[in-house]
Amino acid sequence: MASDTKPMVSIIVPVYNAAAYLRECLTSIAKQQGPKFEVIMVNDGSTDDSRLICEEWQARDARFRLLTVPNGGAGRARNIGVANAYGTYVTFFDADDAMEADYLQVLWKNLQEHQADIAIVNFYVYNEDQHLFQYYLTDQARQIFTLDGPTATMMQWNFQWNSSLFVVAMGKLAKRELYEQIPFPEGMMYEDDAVTHRQLMACQRVVVVNEEHWLYRVRPASVMTATVNQKRLQDLLRAFEIKMLDLALAGLDVGPCRDWFAVVGQQILAELKPTQRATWPEAQRLERMLNDHARLVASWSTKNE
């Protein structure tokens, strides 16, 4: 691609059976201001009208490109998008979410002004079941600040903040090479939970714009709200083990991650039926891990008495 036509940013959108939300998402992207950008829609084997909607956008706006691949999950779709990107910088976005008009501009401006390796913006939530918008921030919390990579990583368990903005793949802008060097794991759920800490740890400077610049939609059929099954539980355990090992190897405190997992693990066990707890190897492994954590906490308490 000629340098005068090359986009500065590639917006990569994995698409899987998101027809009900896709037009809203792509319309919000088309309205972005700031650096020159392209949009790579990776149709991940959708069986609804998602592909047709993507084809409509490809035909009407030269900035939009469609790649259609067999279903392989969001991690693989993001990696394929990166491999086909022309932009020097990349931001990921989910097909059921929506950008505020200044999303890209704010990310770009702060990345450049703070000479950061990655820029992050916060979000607000729309809960479909409750028909309710949810906001995390007060006016006093709206601020811009920088962190080094390890400190930004530990924010994943700082619950005084919306800690999930340091976990999800969306709401970030970084050089494409970061995602080429540290790709998303493929074939697993919670793929961002298993890798964003590595991406953050690789950064010298992270700039955080603690303002809501995109809408995150919570819907019944999403990965995060789906009923527990063996695959989901297996991948959650895998993501946790990857993260714990990486933190330990980097010399970071594993305690907050372990404590978070204990809370989530107990919630998952409570959802399982007795037959599932008795027959699923993943459930039995989770129970052993939680028992080990409880013994560890008890031993600490005894030593501190």
C-alpha cells in the first residue's frame, strides 16, 4: 500500500453472530475523528446475517475490509486481523459494543502526548437484561495518568477502579508490533484474560484516560454471562494458571490475583450441580485449588496472631 494512502490505525472487529448489534457498532466506528484509519471486520464463521452486514459496509466505505474465516474464536480472529493490518497502530473492538465519537481521537492524542506504549480509555455499561446503563466514574475520578507496565498490570485487581478496563482487549491503542510479538491465545475463552497482563508488562509507559469513551454491552449470550460449562471452566483455570506463572516469573505479587480467583471460583462452584462437581475433572481441580488457597490463608492468619 502506498505511504500516502496507508492508514495510521487499524480498527480490528471480530464478528460472530452479532447481526442485531453490528450496524450500530460499525456506524459508531465510521464516525471516528483523528488519525487516518481502516476497519478490518473478521467474520468468524457467523451463521446469522453478520457477513451480509459486513459486506454492505465494505461496499459503501473504502475504509472497511472484510475477512471471512472458519469459526475459531475471538483470539484467532484478532490475530488474523493483526496479520492483515496496514496500520502502524491497532485497536480492537467487539461487534456488539459502540464507540463514542471521540474514542479514537482521545486514544491517539494521549498516546502521542504522553509518549506511551499503550493508551487505555474507560467505558460505561449497558445491561440488556435490566435495560439499564451503568457508570463507574464520579466527576472527581475523571483524570488522566501514566503508569509503568507492571503497575498497570496490577491494576487488574485494584477494585477501587473499574479494573476490567486493564483486562479486556478493547479500549486500547498500541503499536501493531506489540500484538505481533504477544498474540492472543487461540481456541480458548477468556483469551484476553490470559494475555493482556503480558502485553501491559511489555510496556514502559501506559497512559490511562479515566473517562467513558465507549459502551460495553452485557447481554445474556455473551462469554462473560454464559452458564458454566466444562469448556468455560477449563479455559478459566488455564487463564488463571498462565497469569499466576507470569506474575511469579516477573517478580510481581501473586496475592491479589489468587484472592480474586478464590472469590470467582467460589461463585462458580455455587453455580454447579452436585453431579457436575462430582464428575467434571475441572470442577474437582477447582475445588482442590480453592482448598489449597484456604489452607494458605489460614496459615498466614496463624503466623500473624
